[in-house]
Amino acid sequence: MAKKKPYIYYIALTLVVILLLILIAPKLQQLTGLGQGTSSDNSLQFNEINDMEDAESVLFNWYEDPNAWTGGFSLYFDDANMKSLVVDLTEMKVTEGNLDEHDIGVGQPNSYLIAFVHDSSKNIYTTLTVNDKGSVQIWNRYANGETPEFYISENNQAFYEKVVGIVAAKKDREKSATKNDEVPFEYKAETAVGTSILEIRSQDGKLIADVSDIEPNSLQVVTRVTGNTALQIRFIDKEFVYRFTKAHIGETTYFYLDGDVIFSPFIAQPLLTNDLVIEGDFTEVSLEEILAKMNQQ
């Protein structure tokens, strides 16, 4: 008859098994992805935490040397590529990351730092970096001095390429617009104020543009992020807004409708856009009436 092993043997064997499990558990996690930020079980779609609907504009910055800013610009969401970029971001799969391992605002070569402005008056942003490997790091919706929620996402090469394309297009447009910087701005032939239903005039009353410079059927009534109703105007000459704003930096310009001033923006810098948005004390009904009149011109 076989001799029974003492109970201490079984206790020792159990302890050995537990110890082995403790030692190999981290390796199993690495192999299976359990407990890692890339686990699909832990992922979210970005629009679950930020739908970006109140974003006003976006700032792009890029780097060619570590931590050495190379260039940057701001854009509004009046471009199909920009709208597409926001859609891609909101549909991106993200997981929570460790904020302590990343410095916000630090740029690396072949990467872009992008800040979506939610509220410029309160300095509320969503900031992200994306590099050529498709790695995205997101500091979600925070004000200066606050600690943001931090998320990461991988395998976003298509998103990176879209950013590269937007920046390249902006650079090309800027190069095209600035090639004639030395050519003086040409004003239109002088007419009495109110001759055209819509006029843009300089600080000293010179006629900058009128309704004949506007692309036919391009006028739109739009709602701004602020909730204000405004009139969006697109010009026939794609470089007109740049040339007009470049020539009047530091001046107030005046927009007339039927001879009355409806908008008087101060020009602080050149604008590289084909559209202008006129805001004023309008209702949607009054703007629709203006729109109908102007489309008849």
C-alpha cells in the first residue's frame, strides 16, 4: 500500500503554482494585450468624450528639429479638408493614457501639434500631436492651468497624411498669394456711397470692392459658434481677401449695405481665405432678405 504524502507537500505545491502564475502573468498580458491601452475593450470613439461641435478654429504647428518650432498658422472650418479632419478625429479610437509620460506642447521632427480652439475668450482648447508613425496624443478640452484628460491612439497614418496635405496646401496658397506683395493694391473706380447694394470701403473712403466682385450665388447665411447669424461672402478672385487685408493692416474698413455701414472690422493681419463673414445686428429673416437682393444684382 502506497504511503500517503503529508499535507504539507500539497501546500508547498500550491504555493509553487501561485508563484509561477505571479511571475508569468505580466508576460501573458504583453502577449494578449490585456491591461494595455491598446485593448479594444478599453477603447472609446473620440466623439464619446468630445464631439468638437463648438470648435471655433484650429492652430497648426510643426517641427523639423526637436522642440524647435518651424512654422504655424490658423484655419477656420470653411474648408472641406478641415471638416474631413474633424470627422476623422471624432471617429478615432482612443484609450486613456498616462499624462505624466508626455509633455504638452513638445514637438518632435516629422510631427504636428494641433490646437482646436473651443473658446478663445476663455482659452479652452483640445490639443493633439500626430507623427509620421500615426501615433496621436490628445489633451482633451482644457483651459490654461487645468489638468486635461489624456488619450492616445495608434495606427493613424491616414490622419497624419491628411494633416500633411492641409499644411502643404496652405503653404502653396501662401506662396501664391504673396508673390505679388510688392504690387500696390488697386482700388475700384470711385462711386458715391450706396451706388452698389454692397460695398467695402477703406478708412479714407476708397472703394475696395462691391457686389460685382462676389462669386455669383455664393452668398450664404451661416450661424457662428457664438450663435450669431452672419452673412458669408465668397469672392471671384481667390487672392482678393489676402490682397485686401494685406493692404489695410492697422486700418478699419467699412462694409456698406444700401449705403449704411453694417460691419467695420479692424484689419490686424492678412487673411488667407476666399471667404469673409459679415456679422452685425442681423436676424436670420433680415439676412435672407439681403441675400435675395444681392443675388438679383
